[in-house]
Amino acid sequence: MIIPELLIPAGTEQKLQVALEYGADAVYVGAAGFSMRPDGASFSIDQLRNAVAYTHEYGKRLYVGVNSLIMQSELPALEQWLEETKDIAFDALIIADPATFMLTRQLRLDVEIHISTQMSTANALAAKFWKEAGAKRIILARECSLDETKQIAEQSTLPVEIFVHGAMCVAVSGRCLLSAYMTGFNASKGQCKHSCHWQWEVKEAKRPGESYPVVETDNKTIIFSSTDLCLLEHIPALVQSGVASLKVEGRMKSEYYIASITRSYRAALDAYATDPDDYALNHNWLDDVNSVRHHPYYTGFAFGYPTENPELLQASYVDIGTKDYVGIIESIIGESTLVQVKHPFELGEKLEWIGPQSQGGFVTVGSILDKQNHYVKKAHPGTSVHITVEGDNPLSRFSILRRDKNIDNTKLERVEI
């Protein structure tokens, strides 16, 4: 039995460090200027150099997305980027354009090429085409079911990567013009403004003041916003499908999202590898994936198109989650813990913490010291403070502090995942 790679997104250097600390086998980042995310969530050449060195020190792999729409005017800049990064030992480049493929084959024969989901590879013949061209992996279109995935992997003999968690796109393989049309920001250049998640309604010109819900029929799709993908409950099926890599979406998500989703899938994969016959889902893992900000979960297309209930693919623009991300530990010196504050917390407050390898517990804030070395009663978002804590306290760098939200948790899951 081969356990697939767990591939985690990293939009910043700190998120990359968190991903590795919490159990990623590999991370993927974007190349600034050529990524399907904004440059603020991508890496400059110097940052890539540092990221590769850091990742390889962990004995893990780093893949770089060079997967945006490449315009004619951008070809010289792309060629220059490939030249300037020749000294960086990328484990692979994720590519979504034949020109990028050709230039990479000319200038970086030492680097593996992974075919992006943007290329909409959804059958074994297409996979064979990319294999013969020199690709080493394909990231399948998200519209593929697990049965189709297994057939493609077997027939093409090319390693297959699939998305298992995170945001889905209303368009085929994420190729959407809605954001560009509505806002002028091109999703294919990493600038999507998520127009699909706006609160859409249908109005008829001769019926002012009346509106109708957006639905899907057998003949046409008129839905926009999608549910989020979550396949945590289906680890045995994922492993048995023969995929090489399980990919999580979310380069622009928080450190807490990276930590929580990584440790959940890591724990599930490790548990299955240890004892596949008696494997059982641990509901603590589900609690973790439900704790972060997300849209309602569903299994996407993993088990085929939900013909009987197509509305299961639709979700309104509502972020749900059971926990608030309070802060992340930057460092610990003696009894003093430096915290990046994400949500306010107060002196004497009891907070939950999580760490790698399913570590966790509760601590009480004993003191708060601000940048001016003043003792304060409250820590504010956007600052870093030194705290002392009381209680269950094996905290370490990159431990996450969180608290329960005051919501009805029973209403969180729109559908079974």
C-alpha cells in the first residue's frame, strides 16, 4: 500500500513553515508575476530560493506554480524568470500553458513539470499526451470522479494529483471570466474577486421588487457560488484510487487554516497507513476542519455529479466555522511567549491551543506585555505581544491559539461530507 503525498498550500514564508511543521509532505507556492494568486500571496525569486532551502532541510518537496494565463507580451519576462532561477532546485513547476512547458523544457530540463488543473486533463489519453511530452505528473480537472481518477492513473501510468479540500470554482477547472467581467480583475491572472460568491438573485424587468432564488435545472446551470470540497471522511477511497498526491487549496487562507487542515489529513493518512483494516474516522479530525472559516462542505465531483440533488454543489456567500483564530506563537523564551494577535484576547482568559501531531490543550493568559513593555489587560489584532500562561503548556513555535465562537454548531454542516 502506497500512501499519497499530502500537498499543502503556502502563500507566505510563515505559512510554508506552518505547513511543514504540521505534517505536509510537500508544499506548493506561486511565482510572483506568473501565479494564479496575487503577488502578495506568491514568492519573489529570493523568497523562492530561501523557501526551497528551508523545505529541503525538512526533507520535504516544494513545487512552484507558474500557472497563470501567459500573454504574448509576458513571454520575455517568463523566459528571464526561468533563467534567473536556474540555481534554485525546485522539485517541480506547476504549468498551465504550452509555451511555459516549452520554455521550461528548453531552460530547466532538471526540473519536473506538473500539469496544472487549469489544463482540464480529464481522461487517460490526455494524460498519455502529457507523459509523452515530458510531464511527470498531472493535476486532474476537479470535475473527475474517483472512479475516473483511478482509471486515468492506471491507463496513463502517469502519477496523478487531485484536490481533496478547499474552495471550488463555478467554472470548469477554474477558468472563469465572471470576475473579469464584473470587476475588471482577471481570475486567470490570479486576481479573482470571487464574484460568484456575491448574493445573487434573479429579477424580471416587468416585476419590480420581486426576486427569485438562483437554481440549477437539467438543461442548464445558472448557479454561481460553490460549496467547499472536503474528502476527509473518504481517506480509504482516496488511497485505494491510486493517486500520488492529495492537494489542499488555500494559499490565501490563514496560518490557522493551514495548521488545522494539515494536521487533520496527516492524522487520518497516518492512521490508515498504520492499520487499514481497522481504520475509523476520528471525529476530532472533523472538528478541526469544521473549526476554520469555510463555506458549507460537500464532496464535489468525487463520487460523480449529484444528478438527483444538484443544489448540493451550491452555497451562499457565508463563511462558517466553530473557532476564532486568536493568534500564533512566534517564539518562546523562558516563560515569555511571543504571540501574533489575530483576534483580541484578555488577561485571565482561557484559550485553547493546538499543535502538530494532534497536540492540544488549554492555557490561561497570566500576563500581557505590549511592544512598549507595558502590562495591558487586552491584546489587539495586528500586534505582537509577550504573554505568560498558566495550565497545560507544552506550547512551541507555530502553536495556534483559538476559542469557541458563540454560534449553534449543530447548524454548521449543510450536507454530509
